[in-house]
Amino acid sequence: MIGIIDYGAGNIRSVENALKRLGAGYVLASDIETLSGCDRLLLPGVGEARWAMDRLREKGLADFIRGTSKPLLGICLGMQLLCSWSEEGDVDCLGIMENKVRHFRSVTPENVRLKIPHVGWNSISSLKTDLFRDVPDGAYMYFVHSYCADIGPDTIAVTEYGTRFSSALRKGNFMGCQFHPEKSGDMGERILAAFLRTGF
Amino acid sequence: MLTKRIIPCLDIKDGQTVKGINFISLKSVGDPVELARAYSDQGADELVFLDISATVEGRKTFTGLVERIALNINIPFTVGGGISSVEDAAVLLRAGADKISVNSSAVRNPDIISGIASRFGSQCVVVAIDAREVDGIWRVTTHGGSRFSDKELYSWARQAESLGAGEILFTSMDHDGTKNGYACEVYRRLSGILDIPVIASGGAGTAGHICDVLSDDGGRADAALAASVFHYGEILIPALKRELAEHGIPVRL
């Protein structure tokens, strides 16, 4: 059973639909008891980092997530929340990875003109770990975001948009992807399937 | 590298696709879900579903269809047509649409843009603008190009951006249906004044036209939308993408 951590952040319908297509059983939950009974955890997220961290702390979920040994996949904002800090609301995040999250404008030279948000299909490369075992280097994924995580030891995929940033992270049982695998066609579903099947 | 997007647009009436489709053999030509899947398999980067139902019943059917599309399609899709309130948008987003597009209703009531953006985020608000050139001025039209509004294209596009639009979808009503190419100079200017993506629509007849509107030397649009050229198989998406790539335009292959 997959536990989708429901802390009120945005539209999780597309994540649910992807799990249905993959035939995976899931439960939406915000209580620790239910989530503790799940084999794997998904941390979705569309919204603002400070708001999301406040919700996670309010519900006691921040400590629960830090302490879990289950495979956990953060998607989009959910990945950013695994990092140490976000410029969005100047907020300390879960601190599972050391990466810092900044606005694209803060990390690209002023003379580089970027449309924000970074929206559309972009390639992921320098792929590491078996999360990507069925995906070729350079595969295209669907992104929608204005903030990005810097590159560090836990970076397992890199994407370029004005700057090079972490499009996926992994530290032990914790994984995150900045793109939306649930909206990234068959390639994205392969990543979700790998997360669901692999013994991490 | 961020790629340029190719977006087929499907007109939906009472839950069924309207225009004739003959680019691929489908079990049910009228079923939008099957058509959407075929486009997705061909390499479409996003899809747009435009509800042209005129009745309340038709609208309800559309919401049910959006749920089926969301369950069955694994690429992003936008829905539009007749969305006149934040609540209309909320129903479709909750049904699983990734983005909603507003057109005439935003011209009438620009606050709908900020209303949807503040509740669901700018990333899900596409502001569609139809315009015609009259005496050198691009005047915004509503109701499928049949009525002129008091707005001018470039100032309206900037206003929409400042209100929270995530993307601008501009259709030149002078070019739409002509198959003579897009209004490239207009897209180029829009792309220059806006910090959000611009989607080109109206005028595609050949792959070369799409190449022109997306290229740095041409319209500099971020995405190209078309309907009949895809539906009738006049342009096939795999061949189109190969041609774009040959011209140095980044596409997802």
C-alpha cells in the first residue's frame, strides 16, 4: 500500500490517477498511524514552500517523514521540501538533503532572459540509481516550477534551464523529483513503476 | 534543454469530438479519450480540449469526460470553453485538468484571472486571446472572433500576465483557418514583451509554418497549437518533430 501524504497541498488527483494506471493500491492520509502502516510514501506538492512546511509541522508530519525508513518519493514541491532550505518564504525545510532551493532568477545571470515558471518538457541527464533503470539518459520529463534545488552529493539527475539544477535527489530511502513523473508520459510512468517495485 | 511544445486542440461537443478525424484508425472516431491517447502516442506534448457544448447537459458531460481523460492520459492537458467563474474552473481542475483556459470571460471580467491564479496557482491559468488587425491595431475579439472588445492585444496580454496568467495563447483570427501560416511578427513581439510562455494558434498549414512560428528567427513562440491539420492527417506529429529538430528547434523526440 502506498501512502500519499495529504497535507492539503494542491492537486494530487494526477498522482492518484497515475497510481491507478499502474495498478498500485494507495491511501490518502494525513495521520501518522495510517501512514506508518504503508510500505511506501509519496510526498506530492503544488504550492508554496513555507505554507507547506507549516502544514507538515502542524500535523506532526515533519518529524514523521524525517524518521521514516520506508521508501519515500517527493514530487515537485515535495522534493524541495526534502532539502535544507527554500528561498520561497525563506523557510527551513526537512533537511534530509543538504541542497538549497532558490528562485531561478537568483541563480541565473541578470543578462539571461528566462521565462518563469520553467514549464514544459526538458531532459534529465547524469542519471544515477535504479530509480532510472528503465529510462535513458536525456529522457524528457514535464516540469512546472519557479524554484530549483542546487547540485550536491545527493543529486541523481541534472537538468538545465538558465542554470544546471537538481532534477532528482536521493539519499538512502528518500527520493525526490522536481519534474512530474505522473505527467511525463510513458517515461515518467517508468520512474514511478521503478519506485513502486524496487526494494530500496 | 527546454523543448518547444506541439499541442493538438480537440473541439468537444456533448462529450464527443466534433471535427472529422482521419489520421489514424480509431475504434470510435468520436471518443476524445481514444483520440487523446493516439495523439499522446504520436508524441504530442500537451493537449487542449475545448468544450463547445451550448447546453447545461453538454457541460456536465464535459466534466465527466475531463475525469476520464485525467485517468487515462499521462501528459498535461488544458480545458477551455465557457469557463466564466472561478467555480467553473475549480470543478474542472478538481476533475483532473492540469490547466484551464479563459477567453471571452476574462475580457469581460479580468479578475477571473487573478481569482483562479491565487487559488490554484498561475501555472494552471492559460489566457486565450483572439484578435484581428484593424488599421494596424490588433483588436481583441470575443465570441469566436465575432465581436470586438475595447481591448488592444499587447496591452491586454501584459495585463493578463500581471493578473497572474501562466501562459498566453494567442489566435490571430485573420490567420485562423487560412492554412497560410501563423502571424509570426505578432508572436515575436508578444514573446519579447512577456515573461511567460506564448502559445501560437491559427494558420498552420504545413510543418514549415510551425517551424517558422517556433524558431528564433521567426515567431519565437514557446508552443504551437493546431487542430485540423493534425485531425486530418495533413501534418503528422512524428514527421513534424523530426523536421523541427532538423531545423535546430529543440523538441521532445
